Amino acid sequence: MKNSTILIIAIITWLSGVTSIFPAQSAQLLIVQNAAEDLFNSGLAKSEAGDIEGAIADYTEAIRLNPNYAKAHNKRGIIHGRNLKDYPAAKADFDRAIEINPNYGDAYYNRARVREFLEDKDGAIADYQKAAELYQKDGNTNDYQDAIQHLKSLQK
């Protein structure tokens, strides 16, 4: 409890621009964020090299260090779904990424793909619609068109 209270105070202080109250905690927070980012990047490299277990381990450790790391949840979900065919675990990761960042188009798109495999057509349609909306809002034309194509194929 004490550490989480200090972390919350450090974040609030950092966001408000005051850094002299808890300089050690601010530095510790930065170190944790950097370590999580390093692990995320290592997970990406391992995934591309085909080291699926290593990638999962790195993403999991990044999430342990920063439980609100939406990108790490999303990437781990992709591996759970695409490589391991563990669709419930993939969906849980995408659910968490969306909970952290409700405007994360890729997480909606990836969850829609998993929902197709889980035969949740209505859920997949809703997620493709949300992904398309977010992609359009961000000016991401290619991903928007891809989401729309998937959406149309499900609505037939």
C-alpha cells in the first residue's frame, strides 16, 4: 500500500510539474518505465525472430513492471492468438489494452479477429466498427479500409 501511495503521489507531482517533493521516487518511476519499454522492444525482436516463449516472457515482465502498458498487452495478445491459438488469453489481453486505452484502434481490431475465432459474430462486428471509427479519426486510411472490409464480410 505504501509503495502504491508513493507511486500515485510521484505521478501526480510529475504531471503537475513539481519534481522536488519526491525526486527519488520520480527517478524510480522513470527507471521502471524505461525497463518496461526495453522489455517491450526485446519482446518485439524475439517475436520477429520466432522466439515466441521469449517474447511472451518479455511482454509479461513489461506488464508486471507497468500493468497499464496497453501496447504490451496488445502485443502479447497477438502472440496468444496468432501463434499459440489461445484465443481466450488473447481476448483477455485485448480487453485489458482497451480498458487502459479506450481509443486504441489496433486492440479493437485484434479483439475483433479473436472474436471471429471464438464465433462471437456480434462482438466482432462491434469491435471492427469501433476500430474503423478510431482509424478514420486518426487518418489511418489503410487500417480503416481493412476494418471496413472485415466488417462487410461479417455483415453478409
